Amino acid sequence: MRAPKSRRMFLAAIVAVAGGIFTLSLIERPELRAPTGGPQLVSVEELPASGDYCEPGYDALPKQANLFETFGEASVYAGSQNSGQTGFINRPPTRTIRDLDPIYSSVAVDLNFDEVVLMDQNNWAIRIFNRLDNTPPGVPFTQPKRVIQGPETEIQYNNGIYVDPKNGDIYSVETDTGDEVVIFPREANGNVKPPRTLKTPHRGFALAVDEENQELYVGVQHPPQVAVYRKGASGDERPLRSLQGESTRLSDVHGIVLDQKNKLMVVTNWGHVSDSTVAGTGRFEDPSISVYPMGAAGDVAPLRVVQGSLTQLNWPAQMSLDPDTGDLYVANDIGQSVLVFKETDKGNVAPTRIIKGNRTGLLNPSGVFVDSKHKELWVANFGNASAAVYPLNANGNVAPIRTIRSAPEGKVSLKFGKVEALAYDSRRDQIWVPN
């Protein structure tokens, strides 16, 4: 879970993590107590190569197995801060903390085949359901009709999604480790190779396609940019152009939507600005929505920016545009809401509508999709393994008209990502995990 500022400061004093922090997971473990001899520093030795190795969620790893059982014997170094000595520990863990349920980062609807496609970032999978699926109360979960998952798929930390409106091809962009877009045919199922892949800059997060000009837009977190490729590009093909530079005001890009009618590109920014290749470039700004011409390239300033306290933007993620009304729907992750702006908005403006409240079922919404054909809004929830559907004109604390749930009711996802460190708070009996 995301933690209050005072606790984040406590954790920051204990561990420093290189790279982006997606979330802070706080795990209550009352049975744990600090060691009598004081805190121990533990570093994990790289595991030997093994034919049994499998990525998170792959069927090769039994659900109740731990990694030491899978890999065989492995060693870790452990040492006391006081002694400065290290030694080998050859033993399996006492227990393993792992979330086995999906975490949905984004959603798209295939209107030709009446299917909804969800990016499962936790298990490195793509799950496909019928559009009208609805998980009733008391039922643990809804079974997907197809799942694309396994080491052959090359899916890793999948975030952005695009579904081709003509043939149903599924495009998925991978952040942190994959550094590529993988493309599957609509009917793909199981542990299958993608027929086409495209190498992208590190930490790609969002996707959009200009069907008229057959161009693929890839939003990149750090250094912030929007790289534009041929839609049919593959392998190491270079982008046609890139929007990048100080004047762009791009900052940790998390969403892209294209307005084909007005030839505009709209981008959501978290506000974390840095270029890892240039020392001293890191800073924080307020989150924002920035608008550019679709053909923008180089260090080009936005046409307009939505930013400020009235906007209520708080880790704005994926977006979707209603082409009929010009309404811009924004998944507002930490704000636990969906914000609706007019595409023409500028400056410190309040949303025209807000979907938020205890009846909505929203928990860390990170993906949205406007289904203008059926006048519905889809929202992917990162925090509770679900996707919810609302009327397109929904406003306020409204219940969804349907929900696809992939975990029991009341589920709160651990939201583990790239775990690089952890800390134990002996006073509160809590484990802190930065991801």
C-alpha cells in the first residue's frame, strides 16, 4: 500500500533504492520480532542458472512452492553491523510472501469480437474475457476465456496496451526489464511466441496508435519522451521521431491518447523529472496533462498544460478520449478516482466530473477505456484484481454496472513490483517493501 509521508521518511532513512519506486507495500506481520542481537544486513547472492527457472506466475512454479525448492540449494550472505563479518547461510526461507492474483495495469475492449483485454502485470500475463462477463457476489473470480502467459511470450512488467480495431492484434509495452513492445494475434493463447517484437527505450509505459498514418506512439518514463515508430516496425528499427527535451515539460510519462479529429496528442505526467545520463537533472513538479500536435518532434513546448491543485491529479496514469464529446477520462491512481476533463482545458482547472467513493469499487485505478459504441467506461484497478464498467456519463459515488473480478471480494493487492530492499519496523510489527 502507499504510505503516509511520515512513514515514507522513516523508510527512506533505512533504505535507498536506485530506480523508480512504484509503490510502498506495507505488510502487517505481528508474529515477527526484531532479532535479539540487533538488525542484520543481508545481501542475496546471484542464483545459479537452472533449467527449472520460471518468471512470476508461470505454471512451471507450483503455487505453494518457494524459490529455494525450485532452484535447489542456494546461498545468501549475512552479517552483523557490529562485527562486520559475513558468512554463508544455506537454508530455505521460513515462509514466502507472494501475491498470486492478477494486478491489472490497463484495459482495452475489442469491439469487433466483444472481448475485454486486461494487462496482468503481477503474473506477466494478458487475460481476455467476454465483454459482458460479470462476477456475482460470493463467487471467488471469473475465469478468463484465454490467457497469454509463459516464458515464450516475452511478457514482462506489461503496462500499456493497444488492441487493433480491425484485426484484434494485441500490443503490449513492457517497462523496467522487457524494453520492448510484443504483438500477438487476437486468438493467441497460452505460452506462445509473439510473431513480432519491437525494441523500445528503457521504461516504456504507454501506447497509442495513429491508424490513419500507421504510426505507433510509445510513452517513456525516464528520460521522459514519446517515441514514434512505424506501426509495423519490429526488431531494432529506429523511431521515426521523438518528442523529448526540457521545453516539452514531459515528466515521467504514464499515459498517451490521440485525438485523430483534431490531430492532437495528450500525455499524462507524474511530475518526476530526471535524465539518468545527466547528473543533477532530477526534480519534482506537480502532475500534469500536456497537449501537443500529433507530429511534434524534438524539444517542442506543449500547446497547453493542465496542472495545479484544482485538478486533483495524483499519479495520473492511462487516459481515454470520447471522440463524440471531447471528454478526457484519466485514471487517477493515488487519487482513487477517475477524473473527467475537457480536452480543451488549460491551466489549474477542476475536472468536470469525478468518479470516486466507496460504492465505485475503485482501488488504485490505472487504466481506462471509453467504449463509445456501448456508452460505457472501463476501468482497470491495480489495487484489487478487478476491472469495473460504468455508464459513460457516470459521476460521483456510483456503483459499477458490471465488474470482472479475478480474486475474492475484498482483495487488496500487495502490488509487489521490482522488490530491491525491505525494512522491518519492530515497533509497529510491519514489513516495508519499496517497489
